[in-house]
Amino acid sequence: MADATGAGRAEVSGAAGGAGGRRRTLLPRVPFNLALVLPAQLTVLSVALVPTLIVIWLALTDWQPTSGVPWWRAEFVWFWNFYDLWYDDRFIGALLRTLFVVTVCLTVELILALGLALLFLDEWPWRKVAVSIIILPMMIIPVDAANAFFMLFNERGPVNHIISLVLRRDYNFSWLSDPRWALLPIMLAEIWQWTPLMFLLVLTGLMNLPQNQVRAAMVLGASPARIFLKIMLPLLTPVILVALIVRGVETFKIFDPVYILTRGGPGAATETLSMFMYNGAFVYFRMGYVAAAALLVLVVVLTACVGLLHRLERHA
Amino acid sequence: MPDLAAARRRPALTLLKRTAVLVAMAISFFPIFWLFSTSFKPVDEWASWPPVWVSRHPTLQNYRIVFFPEAARTFAEAQKGSLDYKVSGSAWRAFGDSALIATASTALSVLFGTLAAWSIARYRTGGASLPLQFLSVRMFPPIAVVVPIVAMFSVLRLSDTYLGMILAYTAFTLPFSVWMIRSFIEDVPAELEGAAMVHGLGRFRAFLHATMPLIWGGLLATALFIFILNWSEFLFALVLTSGKVITVTLQVANYVSASSGKLYGVQAAMGAISTLPVVLMGYLIQRHLVRGLTFGAVKR
């Protein structure tokens, strides 16, 4: 059904030369080109749309698998789950913490990436090798990277060892069991793993910059800092925006490092939204409650994304 | 090449820049070094103080424990009392299961993705909204759909099965394959296919003979990229299985002893072995990584 309406619009947008309509397309033949998207569409619908419908139902129930009642006959509680969520400090805490993690990680990643990319502008021997080593972190399985950070920030790990060597006394702080500090290794793991992607994006953007303006500014005697701020940065904005959106969406879902490093603990000190929902659903078995939280998150994320995409399209 | 004025002609600045690059390389490499170094440490060096940076008595014991059940049993008996060791599942099973699930869902994802991407790129099927609809799958947190998927799979008897995992992985990598392949197809002028059709080929054969030969490299890169994603996936594996199906990421997280926490050496060995193939694949498609991870938005 979604397809049928979409196909009607296809010709309109093709004729009007919509977002990507500059490229010439072939004449559509409706049943044929619809059949082509069908397998992909069905797969996505079965694992994304159907669950979304189920989650709406579950959010209004108090389903707890441990009680032995199948989910379609779970007790209907109307909007009480949402009411509880609103007054649940743990949920609000997880939400704010997630936003905090996203902000910190994106900022640090972007600054590091910009700085690094500027080092790689001119040609020098071993440049390619250096790039390959710097992007190594993003190739590692996230779970393995998180494990490595678990070992690094262990009481008897190398981070404490280095600090001990600097302080010249034994330093055995246990980072991961201190509520105030446990979030730091998690964010560092995330930053360590994904700064390389930012770096690659920014570097790609810098290499594709039009040369004329930079050269003209140089000839006119502008300082490197001014060239960077007034010419390169504005030209880089689209690439940086894409990087921030892609990384922002992914960081918002952060789960693997949290699960491996702390499982949200100690207490709920490092619980991000994903971890909160995992704990709620698979540790406390409050599926209905988690479904309500999930529904809220879905609505918020989708609204944010639709808004963002519309704005992007208008700019493009 | 935009280069920041005469910076490179000032030796002090150059030295500073080189140092910064070296530091960045060291930081990038250090956790990986630690992972590999730990994988060769004997049990008494796993968590000793001060920590052992490079083992003085390197051993392959951790790798033996990962791959040979007898070695694991001997180890467990030798450590009885001091280290309550639990072996859950075997690494061979994990590698087999992961290979099967990742390969099957990659094949499906690329196949479905190619068809959809072709339709979208050449016929504007679904206008602007259909590609965004695919993209939205990747936007919401998977944990938010995991609960209803668990509910749905329990009815369909898909939980803890290969089919269920393949279905989930296919659906959640389709956004990548549709968008990435679409960007490859759009790099090829539609006129090629049009010309082939003028010469009497059907639509499908026109695509096969005119466009396909030019995007093989792109398709292969997409497949490798999606294989990496599937191989590295953790959340779905954690939630949708309960023992019958084990992926490598699950197995890595499994090496935990009941009393004394993680089995660092064994976990590191499993981690090193499991991450090696995807690192190699990552470098193979290094040129396309940026395109993949930004859904074709940024090209090199």
C-alpha cells in the first residue's frame, strides 16, 4: 500500500526534478519496478513495521513473561506505563545520560578529527601507512574493543600502571566500579573507536575542497588560521553535518561498550537508554514497561530524524 | 592539495606535527596491542600488579583453550578452587554459526538491496520517501524493537534459530545495502541501460549487461561491508538467542568465570581471532568505508 502511493509520487518527483531528479531516469513500468523493491520491503516491514505495531500494544499492557501469560493476553493498563516512566528517575537519568554521552563524544570526536585531518593535508613519506594505523580502531569488533578497554581500565590495568609511574606510588583506582568515573572509560572506548571515522570523513572532505579559493587566499596573504576558519570550515560544513548526524544516531544507540564494561552499573550510574531498556526487559522482565519506553524513544528519534532530513533536503 | 601556507617549511612546526601523528598512532594502536599481548599471557600474568606489558613466558594456552575442549577441561581442573572456570559453548560452533548467519544474511541483503536500489535509482520507485523509509530502520535504536521482535519470534518459533537471526540481520543491514548500491548504480549513466534496451534487450538483461559489469567492485565492497557489520553485531545475538545459536561476539562475552570475573587471556585470544578477519576485510574495502558508513552520502 505504501508502495502504491509512493509510485504515484514517483512520476511527479521525476517530472519536477526533485531531490535527486537531476539524473536522468528510465520510464517507469509500475508493476515491474514495484516488484523489485518488494523483497527488501517485505523483509524490512516484517522486522521493523510489525514489531512497531506490537510495541504499541505492549506499551499499553503490563506484560511480564515470568508470569506465564502470553503477550497478546497481557493485562491492559492503558497509559500507566507512561505515567510511571515520567516519574521514573532511572529512565529520566538514562535519557539525560545518553544525551550527555552523545554531546561529549561528538564534540571530542569532531575536534580530534579536525586536528588530525589538518596534519594529513600535505604529502609526506609513510602518510598512507599512518592513515591505515589511525583508522585501525574502527575496524575492530566493538565488543572486542570494549574488552580491551575493560582490561586497560582495570584496577591492575596499564592505565593505572602509567598513572602509578607518573605519581611514583601505587595507584589502583577501580574506574569501572566508581559511580562518578565509570562513564569515562565507556566514552573513551566510544571516542577511541569512532574518531577514525570522523577523521576519514573530514579528510575526504578536505581533499575534495575546491583549490582556487584556498590558493587565492594564500596569495592574498591570509594567515593559515584565517584560511581554515573562513574558507575551509564553511566549505566543510556539509561533510561535518553528515558526520555528526551519522555518528549522533549511532552514539544515541550506544550499547556494546556499556554492556561489556559495566552493564549500566555500579547501580544505574552508567545506564544509557539502550542499557536501561535491556536491563528492564531481560533482567527485571518488565516487558510492557520497556515497550512504553521504546515507543517514546521511537517517536522522538523518528520525529527528530524526519525534521533533520527535511531541513537537509531544503539546504541541498 | 590545499596546504596550510608555508607551515611545512618551518622545521619546529613540522616536528610538532610529526610528534602529534606519532601520538595519535600510538593511541590508536595501544588497546589493540594490549588485546593481542594479553592473549599470549599465561594465567598468572592476566591480572598481576604491576601489569605485564609483554609476557615474559608467552604461551599459546589461551588459543588452545579457545579451540580445543580438552585443553579447556585440563585448564579448568588445574585451576579448580582458585578460579571457578566455566566453558560455555565452543569457539568452533561460534565461528560456524557466525559464518553461516553472516554469509546468508549478507547474500540476502545484497540481493534484495541490489533489486531495490536498481528500482529506486533507475525508476525513482517510491519517490523520495522510500529510500528514507529504508534509512529510518537504521535510525531507531535496535533495543527499541528488540522487545516486540522477541514477542513476535516467540509466536513464530523463530527465537534461537538461524532463520530468525538471518531475518533480523538482513532487515537491519538493508538500509546500508540499498543506499550504498544505489550510490554505485547512480555513478553509472542511465543512458547505458537505455541504449541496451534500444538494442532490444529486456529491462532486466539491460541492467545485467550494461550496468552490472560496471558495479561489480561496488557490490563486492558492499557485501564485505555488510559481512563486517553482521559478524560484529552483538545486541541481537545477545537477545534473540539462548544457547542453540552462538555467534563469535557472544562467545567473546561468554568467557567469564563465576567467581573471579573475566578470563582475560582466553577472552583476549578469542577477541584477537574473531576480529582478525574483519580487520583484513576492512582494509580491503578501505576506499569504500566512508561511503558505506555514511549511506553513500560521502564519496571518495
